[in-house]
Amino acid sequence: MTVRLDPVVLEILACPQCHSNVSIDYQTNEVVCIGLACGLAYPIRDDIPVMLVEEARPTRAEVEAEPAADWSVRAESVRAEGDRAESDWAGFDQAGSDRTESD
């Protein structure tokens, strides 16, 4: 059975687990998350993707899917580290010389 899914719908869909983009696996008739840590496959029934985590099956045995909340906490941590790194460079001009307020 060939899946008929409007390409616009595919552009709108996102994995409910990790919010990554998805693609269609025509061999298994599933919508598959392309996120590196997730990779869940959601069934397509009567040309309608069933985007429920409870209905999904894992496609990557070696990687366990992490809850989306863990990713948001991790993202906040990375953003905070980036902000600290930017403030470390605040005293340097484009030529790389050390500037102070008295200059």
C-alpha cells in the first residue's frame, strides 16, 4: 500500500518527542523522526500519521530516546555556557588587543 501524504503536511509535522523534523519511510509506511537522539517511527493509518509517542516504535536500539524536557534543560545549559564565553571576549577588540575602560 502506497502512502499518500501531502508534502505540505510533511513540512509541518515534527516529532512530538524531540521536536525534530520527520521523513516518510515508504517501506514500513511510517513517519520517522530524523533527530539524532530520538529516531522514533510513527505509524501511518489510512494516510493519516499517528503522531503519538505511545504509538511509536524505536528505530535505534543503541540510542535511547530522552524526554524532551531533558533536552530543553540541556539547551538552556549550553546557552548559558555560550553567554559566559561571549562575556569572556568582551574586553578584546577585533584586532585581538586587550582593551580596558580607560583606553
